[in-house]
Amino acid sequence: MSERSVMIANSEGGAGKVVKKKYGMVIDLEKCTGCKGCSVSCKNEHEIPPGVNFCWVYQEGPVGTYPNVHMYYLPRACMRCSEPICVKVCPTKASYLNEDGIVLIDEDRCFGCQYCIWACPYEARFLHPGKKIVQKCNSCIHLVAMGKDPNCVANCQGKARFFGDLNDPESQVSRVLAQNTGRVFRVKEELKVDPQVYYLLAKKVKIK
């Protein structure tokens, strides 16, 4: 049994069954200030070359009429799809979904064909200019394995990011989702790739 699995009692109260972790992230856009600390800390952690990012922040606005003017920000990265198109198109199986729901790249298998870059609907991958292999956000899996948060979460100054096990109803990430059901949305959900990054809409904005 994986160390990153949890035991829960079955519905009949008998022997437990193994439920694997399913890592996901929640980003509260009400708290995001657009400081780009997530992007900077990510580049530092992974030594990402200039001109590319694992994590970036889109800016929307200003919108409204003075003095009621607002600015909104949308942090983006790998969406941790449960049905990742990038994995399906990879000819060498370098891209794969691990047992905890994180999409990863085996750099020893990647030869830089870029099929996954073209297939990703979130534009979350890039070709490393020096290594000539594809790279992307890996949820700081080396930190997660030590029980820590990804660097973007740990360094978010607005405390807008939450990371954890979506299969655990007591985890912080699950509790945040449960407490904000009216504000939850996912980017390009209509594509049926089941992204595991959830956003909480800024309270000044209403879902149409």
C-alpha cells in the first residue's frame, strides 16, 4: 500500500478500504492581489529560464467607472487534469498521471516532439530552450513528498492558494470548496478533461 494512501472505514463498518489521494488546488480570486509572488517563487524553486513560466498571472482590468474601479487577476498553471489530453498524445509515454492525480513528465523519455504542448488546452507546457525537452508545473512533488505545500502556495502573500487531498473531506482544500460552493468554477470545464484546479470567483463578480 502506498504511503500516500489513506485508510477509511467502508459503509458497512467492516474492514477499511484504500482510497488514494487526489491532489488539487483552490485559488481564491477575492484574495489574489496580482503580486506574482507565485510565479517568482516557482521560477526560483525550479530554476526556470527567462521568458517561460510554470505559473503566471493574467490581469483583467481595470473595469468599472471611477471611483468604482476594480482590477482582477487569474493565476494559471497546470490544471492537473484527471483526463489529461497531453498524456494521451505523448508518443513515448513521457507524460503520465501519477497515483495521486498529478500530471508529470519523465524527462528521460521526452525527446521534445511538442505534441503535448499543442494538445494542452491551458498552454501550461513549454520547450526548455537549453534542454530541448518539455517541462511544466509538477506541483512541487518533491516538496509534497515531504509533507510541504508547493512553493506557490507557501509563498502566496494573499493566502489565496490552497493545496491538498480532494478525496479527504477534512483536508483544508476540501473544506474551502465546501464553504464556497456558490463561487466555485473551473477553467474550460466544457472540454471534459476534469481539471483539479478550482477557482473561487471574486465576490464582486457574479457567475452568469
